[in-house]
Amino acid sequence: MTTAVGARDFGVYVHVPFCSVRCGYCDFNTYAPGEVEGATREGYVEAALREMDLARAAMPGDARAARTVFFGGGTPTMLDSSALIALLDGVRGTWGLSADAEVTTEANPDSVTKESLRALARAGFTRVSLGMQSAVPHVLRTLDRTHKPANVERAVLAARDAGLKVSLDLIYGTPGESLEDWRASLEAVIALEPDHVSAYALVIEPGTRMGAQLRRGDVAPTDPDVQADMYELADTLLTEAGYSWYEVSNWAREPGDRCRHNMAYWRSQDWWGIGPGAHSYLGPHPLPDGGEAPARRWWNVKHPRAYAARLAAGESPEAEGEELAGDDLRLEQVMLRLRLSEGIPADSVEGRAEAVAKLIADGVLDGPAAVRGTLRLTRRGRLLADLAVRALAF
């Protein structure tokens, strides 16, 4: 399933590590005010632009323009629109943007205005991904979300008025959230008619504030069977509303509304991650001596202060990395691509006929699709994707 470097898309991820508050469930590399002594937003932008210069120098002979750019966080729109535009201009000046480039920023509903979204659209942004999470006030409180449900509609209308495509992000399985609460959130999303919907099951990580609440017994874990019911309800309601699933946790109204940047991740395309803690990946590529370099993944130092200090000294912000080849690369590609509705070629898992037959019998893989040569998850299989990967890749 390895793709030649010339045929792979190239994208850029820009990690903006700032948030107004740290939500209790969040274990991302983010920092609320007061948590980043010695690191400013202005300094972050300067450091990120310096990293772009280093990145270009590390890719000699690679003339690919960025087909996708994704600003994630954190809350990228904690930066002024002028700062985000400066960063996008940095990407444009470093790699260039393809004529049909998809440029996305994540945002909280209360971190954007009509004016800021119009400025981003004029500068080349094409999508905004709004962290709605829920339409139910008590669920938002449990998640430590600061916006009011009404702010979501305001932000959606402002984004649409600016000419941006809109994605809404949801979380299900919050402690205390009922199936009817979840239905209310889904119905609120559908009423807003976004182009794209993401819905992720809440995972309570040990190092988070919610993890501590769970350990103390202040919140109760959500029953996995209830989370499965919530997923199935999401798929049913979204499908009835005209959305199609294309990745386990993502639905789009039209094929052109799919998040191309995330599709590049799942298809093992190439990307460079800019910013503190950002991850990068370059697949196998030819060497000047005629050999081939293995796929490589690496990640930057996490803290904004350490990140800025390295770049100010002219040093790479890379913290660690790893090479992927052989079975490791194959396992990763099966794990990622099987999550997509397009599935994987049956001949990419040679020698696993018995495992495939069992997965079909258990309702995890689509039998007719397998006969046609494609291994594709059923709805039940999407709930058991990890099981399918283990069965097919080992």
C-alpha cells in the first residue's frame, strides 16, 4: 500500500497551543493564560515562521505545494486573525499553496466574529471546524466548555456569510449525558445544516482533571454499551439527514465536503507539523544514491518556551522521531486506512484469509465488498475497528 513520493499529497499542520481555559477532559498540548510563563503569542508566531524556514531547507528537491493546511490546537482563533493570516502567508511563501488548497482552522464558537471570519476567508482560509461538543447545557458544564449553545448558531451563520465551509465537532459519552441528551445535540447539529460533522467518543485520560474526578468518584464512567448506542444513533440520524460516513468518526454532506487534510493522515500522505508538540510524517522517498529512505515520523518539543528557544538559537525543535518500515509500516497503514469507508484492498493482507472469514461471519467486515476485493467495515465493525486491525495485521 506504499505510495511513491511524487504521487503523495503534501500538507501542513500548524499547532496553536493556546486556549482560554483548559477543559477537564483535554490532554492535548494546550496552555491556558498563566500556564506559559516566558512564552507569548507574538513569540509563538515568530518561532513558527522560523520553523517553516528550517522545514523548507530540510526538503531539498521537493517542489510539492501544500494541498491542505490545518490550524489546530488549542484554539487557533485565540490568535488575532492577522496572526493566523501571517502564518498562512508563511506556509504560502515556504511551500506554496495548490490552486485548490483546503485551508482549515479550528475555533470555539465564542472565539470568532463576523469580521474575523471574513478576514480569514479573504486571506485564503476555506473551512472552519467549530468545537460545539454538545447542545445541552449540563453536558457543556461537565466538559468545562465556556460557550453557550446559542453561540454555535451565531458562529455557523457568520462562517457561512464569509463563504467558509463549516464543520461541527461533537463529543459523546460525557458523564451524566443520557441518550436523549445526545439525540438533542444531534438534532441541533442537523438543524444547522453544516457541511461536515465529527463525533468522537469521550476517552477520559488519567492525567486530566476529569481523570482525577473519575478516580475520586466525583463522576461516573460512561457505559461502553451506552457509547455504542450513541454512535449508532449518530449514524442513523446523520444518514437520514443526508450525511455519509467516510471515516469512523466523520460524516460529510458531499464527497467534496470531506476533510481532505485528515484524509491525508488516514491515507499515509506526507505532512509537516509546525508548532510546539506538532507531529510530522514523510513516507518512503528516494535518496540521491539511488536507495530509498524509510518512512519517518517525528515530533517537536512540547512547551512553547522550549520550542521558541530552540528556534531562536537556529536549532531544530524536533524532540524525537522514529523510522517505519516493513511490518511496522504495514500495520500502521492497515490501522489507518481500514477506518475509511473506502476500505483496503483484500490483497493487502495476504495470508489472513481465515481472519477475514471470521470477521465477515461476525458482522465486522462487509461480505459482499470482500468478494469484490475490498475489506470494508460494517457499522458494527466501526465499533470494533481495533479488533479488526489486530486480526488483520498480526
